[in-house]
Amino acid sequence: MSTVKTASDIATKVVKPAQQFFGLVVGAKQMMKTIKVRVARTRMHPIVLKPVTTHKNFLVHDASEQCVLGDWVRIDSCRKVSKNKNFQLGEIVTPAARFVEEETGIMHSQASVNARKLFKKDEYVQTPQDEEIKRRLK
């Protein structure tokens, strides 16, 4: 009455992760093989009865270092990789615009270049839109 499992039956078993989130990459160059993903959750406020958005940042293991700032990604739970990393990169759902710098060979996104331009005043000519962005950030 016992059934014998073959090696092909065991190999085809797919383990689904316990948690999956979708979020935006907000940090990609600070640590090696690690990205910071911001996950937003919207819920209804119990008293005011309006939608309230809350955010949480997760440190995610990116083994191939393929993510850049501005990517929309899916993250999956996994075993603990380090003290604060409990997730790994599932897939890049929507990639940000990328380009490779010729001198160094480093991959950048347009979002990282725009952020750098805002804070390097001597190399960049200020525009009214930049002043408005800076004013909103303060």
C-alpha cells in the first residue's frame, strides 16, 4: 500500500515563498549584493475612513547585483541571509532606464543621475523645476 517516490517526483516539487511583496528600489549602491526596497501598503483609516499609505523598507539580497535605483521588483522571503536581510530578489517587474558609464563600466539609472545633479551645484545649471523639487524636499 505504500507508494514509492522517484527522484523526478522529488525534483519537480516547487516550494512557494511564504511572503511576496512588490516595491521600488530606493538604494542599490550602498552595500554589496544588497538593495533597499520600499514597499507601500494602503489601508483604510478606521476613524477618518480615508485611505492611508504606509511604507516599510526591506533589505533584499541581490546576488547578481542587477538592480538599479528606480526598478519595480518582486521580493520573496527566504532564510536569513544576514542580520537584517530576510528577502531575496524574485524578479525585476519593471526596469528603470539604464546606461553604462564608459570610463568605469558602472551601470546607472536615470533616477540616480537626476539625484546626483540636484546636489552637485558646480557642474549643473539650476532650472526652476529643480528649485521646486528642492523646496518640496525640505
